[in-house]
Amino acid sequence: MSQGSAIRVGVLGAQGRMGSEVCRAVEAASDLEVVAKVDAGDSLEALVDAGVQVVVDFTNPDVVMDNLRFCVSHGIHAVVGTSGFSEERLASVAEWLTGTSVGVLIAPNFAIGAVLSMRFAELAAKYYDSAEVIELHHPRKLDAPSGTAAHTARLISEARAAAGLGAMPDATTSEADGARGTVVGGVRVHSLRIAGMIAHQEVVFGTEGETLTLRHDSLDRTSFMPGVLLGVRSVAAHPGLSVGLDKYMDL
Amino acid sequence: MSQGSAIRVGVLGAQGRMGSEVCRAVEAASDLEVVAKVDAGDSLEALVDAGVQVVVDFTNPDVVMDNLRFCVSHGIHAVVGTSGFSEERLASVAEWLTGTSVGVLIAPNFAIGAVLSMRFAELAAKYYDSAEVIELHHPRKLDAPSGTAAHTARLISEARAAAGLGAMPDATTSEADGARGTVVGGVRVHSLRIAGMIAHQEVVFGTEGETLTLRHDSLDRTSFMPGVLLGVRSVAAHPGLSVGLDKYMDL
Amino acid sequence: MSQGSAIRVGVLGAQGRMGSEVCRAVEAASDLEVVAKVDAGDSLEALVDAGVQVVVDFTNPDVVMDNLRFCVSHGIHAVVGTSGFSEERLASVAEWLTGTSVGVLIAPNFAIGAVLSMRFAELAAKYYDSAEVIELHHPRKLDAPSGTAAHTARLISEARAAAGLGAMPDATTSEADGARGTVVGGVRVHSLRIAGMIAHQEVVFGTEGETLTLRHDSLDRTSFMPGVLLGVRSVAAHPGLSVGLDKYMDL
Amino acid sequence: MSQGSAIRVGVLGAQGRMGSEVCRAVEAASDLEVVAKVDAGDSLEALVDAGVQVVVDFTNPDVVMDNLRFCVSHGIHAVVGTSGFSEERLASVAEWLTGTSVGVLIAPNFAIGAVLSMRFAELAAKYYDSAEVIELHHPRKLDAPSGTAAHTARLISEARAAAGLGAMPDATTSEADGARGTVVGGVRVHSLRIAGMIAHQEVVFGTEGETLTLRHDSLDRTSFMPGVLLGVRSVAAHPGLSVGLDKYMDL
């Protein structure tokens, strides 16, 4: 039930699998209101016409940058779950935001367990000689590795660098092409695509005599909604670019 | 190589599997010195005669309380890896220490991964409806559950209470005796004894649509030594009873 | 689309979570036809009136025995997914079937992966000193352990006995009540109830220096339907009591 | 204790980690006798001089082919745990053996759990849309993927082909180099190198609504010895090339 004081939300990709869940979840929240639904072929001007304050973007890597440029230039905050953000893309968004009061949250994953798992990976990183990331998703996923996995690898990489750790031990001299995965910030990442799976990730740490594994399983896309709503409610209070939902949490 | 200024260490249970590793590790550290080794049948007076400053106790639940009473009354600090500490036992030790400057560290687990896993369990607890602990050990272990598992369960229990969470959901009406494990502070704990295993633990959290699993594997008992040495070096600076190596860490 | 030659199916518990899926799956199969739906309060006579050839029973332990007695005495085959079958109950059903041509399939689990996992557990059992079962389900489940877990334990127990293996090694002398799980045929079984989970099982084997773990995850109850339909199509060709879908498979 | 009738064994790579364990295990078996130990720099003629009947080769990919050619041409059976066997290498060995009565066993893994895991993977393959292999080893390992993982992938590939299954579903259009692993017979294989680990493998299967995971952990290289001794005792009775210890087992 919408109210005069509710936050006015626009949903990009509103007919998509995630977008339609977002619409349902926003409409079910008494302090939020869906005032615009935009899909492929629709004009972004509808957002302005409807007086949208915050957009939620679960679209695809081909259009998300155009969406964001439009929102930033029109003073609309954005909560983004679309994947495919490279360092260059993040730098572009940050640049667009310079000097504005607009907030953009780009979160590789809105599941609270994924956020905890990334934060724990960051805390554990300095205690271990080795760390690698495995992510397992349904076979309809377009990109590999997942944004969450790449983000996790970057966090580990930064924590290792801050602690003065060097390269991980690895004596491999004979590698079949791709066997050791891809490398993100010096951290190996491995992507599996398995029918029946939803979204799963393991971060594996090891040192002499012991290993630590952080595993997160999203079994249903409704698991993302509490995090999306937290983002919608908080983004206006965080101008500039925030990467990762943990920036809005108390960890 | 011992030195005049080295900490004088006594090892209780010196011929045991863990005790002999402790002797090796202490002797390999230039700032520590083994000055007494005590086993079943030996008198604890040897500790006093040798001028021991810190004892390391990996003995068994039947004798550890006598060992600790002796140490506290003789002003000797203690680092304890022996299991079997109930709430009553912990209360007794705390009482003995009142008004003294002696430090006692009782750590259910000295592996850094176990410590991290317990800390992460504590941080994650408030975000999940359900939490249970599984521990898997070699079949020569005498007690079930492990001290680490019981300690983990207590940490989760306290974190849930602090966050105002009630009982976990559980509709079980027909339970074969023991199927749902034992209960520590409202948290279910399950103990497996499997040939070929060393010491392993999983903490499983769940809420609608997602789960988080923290798994720690100790594959070799040398994994405990860095933690034991950290305890020996730090115990004198922490008078009173400390439970868990994380009390000496920066997490 | 029903046809004259389609198998006439009655669904017991038709409005339940599993029952309604069964109705959908049967109706979607061109060689099967739902001719009766029975729920709590309805008379079983409806099955006879509708000329049911095979019933599918996903009800509950309180009524399933009455359902089966009725079906057997009226010459109706039964495919049963309801849990709670003890050795006594199985013996009763087998006795009722003596001298009839009625087939009853009682399957603790219809997921193909569960069936494979049980069969592999049976094959592996003789090579390992230790074996235990962990099952994890949603917290709305009424019984612990699950029928699948109990059945798996019995298969392991029988395979060990056939190979002349004795009791598993276990030095536990101090056990908190329930910590070591329940015992089914000498095999320990541990039941977890975790929000967000569906139906999961791990069978853990170990011998000196190595372990083997068979894990099955049902992430969606649609995973049971191919197995249920296989049961409905095959039960008439298997008079007497069959326990486990693998009896109808080629493993 | 050697005897006149004991099998005369030569160990190649006798001073290596695995080789020295083999020496110990062979010497501990009353029906086997170590009569020659050969390491880098030693002449293979020592095998002939000592009257070796069976060699055990845990050397490295650079020398193993020369070792095998020598053995075959001198009528010496071989049990080989060295990794790095490509299809070409296997074809070469098979060709050398044509017309001889020499037996060669090339086993990617001698742990019974690994053998079971591979056999179960082969049996499960036809029931699943997707299958991938993850292997995790200590970081001193030279090749990736492991021989066991590659062999497992080939078994899955052959079982899928025999059942008429096509390519696995995979919608990936944007892949960071190596993210999706290497491909062996159409099956993706992922190699992790983690300090503290020994030798571990997971085979992950999935179909709509469910997944099956087969995990094997070798925690100690003594786990290979029962399999090696089985190979030594059986190789003479199996002329020609055998790949995989299961060829000598009853599965």
C-alpha cells in the first residue's frame, strides 16, 4: 500500500526474473512504492515523468551503463544488481558521480550470506598462504566468473597486499589450458555451471596443516530481497559510489 | 636454543600425542624453553622445582582440574588444550583465580582456522533463523561433543540472545533417540567419529532462501602449534580466566 | 490428456505440498490419468468407485497404514512416499501382501540422486572402517531421522554384515546426551533442521588416511516427480513389497 | 621378511615421497620383496641385474615413458602412479605391449576412495544434465589437472556418449580467460592448489531440482599403499595396458 511519504521506486528490467521479484517485494513494503516499470524498448524518460527517487536495476551488462548515466544525470539514486562491472566501468561511474549528491550502490550480491561470506573472506585472508574461489551457478548464466566471485577475489587480494603477503605458493609447470581458473587480483577463480543449481560460492583458504572453507548457498532468488530493500532505503544517505552491500551494514 | 630471558615452560602430558608436539614446538622457539616435562605418575612439584612460569596442559578431563588448582595456587600461568570443561568447571577455575595475578587460557581449539570459524559464527548468528554445529573427529577421541563445538554453540547462543532472537524453528514431533543431536545453549550439536579424519567442524546457518556454512579442517596436529605458542607468550599479560584464543587476538 | 488406456491413478493427500505436485505431474503425463483425489476427511471408498489402479500416497505416518491396508484388500497397487516406516510396519505390509498380486513400493526418496546415493553407499560400505549419515531438512519436517537416512543406514549395516565387518571404532567414553546421534542398524544418523534448506543428505565414510563423502541435494520438490512416475508405471509389474526405487532400476 | 617365492619388486623414484612409502609398504608385506631401488642418475640396468619382476614407478612425467619402454622391452611388469599420461602416451604404451605378455597398470590414483569415486561417477553420469570435476591439491604439485581428475572426466564423457547424451547446457557468452576450467572429453575440470591440502576431488552432477556430489579426500599418502600392493600382486595376471585400479577390482 503506497503512501504520500513512501520512497518512489523505479524498476529497470521489471519483467525479468529478478525485476519481477523486486516489484513484488517493493510493493509489499509499506514505506516503498513502485511508480515506474521500465523494460527493453521503453524510454528511460518514464523515470523522470514518474518522479522516481531510486531505481533498482537488474538488467544486463549491455544496457546498464546507459541506464546509470541517465540516472546520475537526472539526480536519481540507483541500486544495481546487474553484473559485468569491470574496474573501468566502476571508474566511469565514480567519475560521473563526482560533485553530485547522487548515491549508486553496485552490489555483486544482495544475499546477506553472500555479504557475510565476502566480509569473512576479507578478514581471514591475511592468516592463510593460499586462497581460491569456486562459484557454482545454473547454466543459464551469461558471464563467468560471477560478479560476487570476482569481488570476493579482489577483497582477498587487497587484504593480502595490506598484510604484506606475497604471491601464493604454486609449483604448477604443466597446466592444461584453463585448468587453474582465471586470475582476479592474483586470486584464482573457478566457475561451474550445473543444472539444478541456483547460486553458490565457496572460498577456500589453506595454510600448513589446516584449511577454512566459507560456503554460501542461495537456493531461491527471494533470498536477495531483504538486501535489495535495505539498499533502496539507504542509498540516498550514501552519496557517491558504494560497491558491496556491506558498505551499508555494521560488520 | 634456550636463553636466560626465555619463558620457562612446563609441559603436562609431555609424552602424549599433543604434548610431544608442544615440546618440539616450544624447543624450536628461541624465546621459550622447556624446563619440565610431567606425565601420569609424575609429581606436580617438579614444576615448582624447575621454576616453571607457564604450563601447557594437554592431558585429560580426569586430571586437568587438579593440575590447574595446583598451578594457580603456586602462581604458575596455564595454557590449556584439554577438553571437557563444563560451565561448572569454568566457574571453579574463575573462582580460584579471583584475587591472583595468574592467567589461565582455556582454548577449545588452537588452530587459527577454528578461532576464525568461531568468531565468524558469532558474527553471523543474528542474521539467521537456524544454526547447528557438526563436528567430525578421529574415533580415538574420548568426549562428544568436542570442546570447540560446544564453545561455538555457546557463542551462537549468546549472540542470538543479544539480538533478541527466540528459539529456532523445529516442527519435529517424532524423534528417534538422539537423532537431533545434543543441545548446548539451545543450539544443536552433532558429533561424528570417522576413521581417517583428524579434526573438522561445520557450522550451518540458514534463513529463507539461503544458507551459510563455515567449515574448518585440521589435517595435521602441527596446525595447533602457532596458536599454542601465541598462548604461552601472552598468558602472563592476561590475568584471570580467558576462554578461547580469540581473546588474545585482534578480530 | 487422459486416454482410454491410461493408468488410472488415485492421489492420497492430494491437497498437500507433495500431493498437489503429484497431481500436476500425473496429469502432464499422457499415459497416466488422475481419477480420484483423496484428502483428510474423505472416504477411501472413492478410490474403488473411481476404478483406481494405482494410488500415490504422500500423507503422514498416522494414516498411511490404514490407507495401505485398504488398498491391498481392494487390489489397488500403491506407490508410497510417506515417511515413518519402522521394521514392524514394513513386516505388516509384507504380510498383508502375501498371496496377492498387488504391488507396493515404499520409497524413502524418489529423487534419482537419492537413489544413486543410497546404492553407492551400499557398494562402498565394505571398504571402510567407519560410516555415518547426516541429513539436513527444512524445519517443518515432523520426523527425525528422515526415511531416506534410516534406509541408507540399514543398507550400510547390511553390506557391512555381509562383508563380515564388526562394530565401527569409537572410543567415546563421555557423551553429552544425543551428541553421537541415533543408531540405525549400528550406523549413527544425525538430523539437522535448517531454515532455507529443502532435503539434503551426506554419507561419510572413512578409513586410515582417506574419506569418501556422498552428498545429495534436493533443491526443489519437482525433483521427485520423475521417480514417482517411474513408480506408478512399474508397480503393477512388481507384486509384493518393494522398498526403495532402485528395485525398479538397473543399477 | 623376504622369501624365496616372494614377488621381486623394483622401485623407481625410491627416494621420493611416494617411492619411499612404497618401499616401506612392500617390505612390510611378507609376499613381496624389494630387490632394486632406482633414482635419478641410476641406470635402469639395475632392474635386470636384480631379476625384478614388477616395478613400481612414482617418478615424473619427464622420465616415465623411458622407464616404461625399458621395462616392457625387458619383460618387466609395471605399476605406475606417475601422472601426465595423455591419450598419445597411453596409445604409445599400448602399442609397445602388443604381442607381449607384459602387464602395465597406469592408475591415476591408488586410493580406494578415489577408485570408488570414479566408478560411481561413471554410473551416475547418464542420469544428469551437467557434470564437472573439481580437484584440490597441495601447491607442490607440478601438473594441472591431476591424472585422477582427467581420468574421471574421460569416464563421464564416455558414459554420456554411450547413453546418447549431447553437450551440457551452458549459456556462457562472456568468460574471463580460464574461468570455466579446462575441458577433458567435453567435461569441465577445475584445479585448485591450496597449502595444507593433500589430495581431494569433487565430482558435481546436476539436473533440474537436484544435485549429487561425490567427494574423496586423501589426507595421508599412506592411503595409497593398499591399492599399490593390490596392483603389484595382480599386474602379472593382466597382460597389456590397464588404466585405473578398478580394472583389477570387483565393482
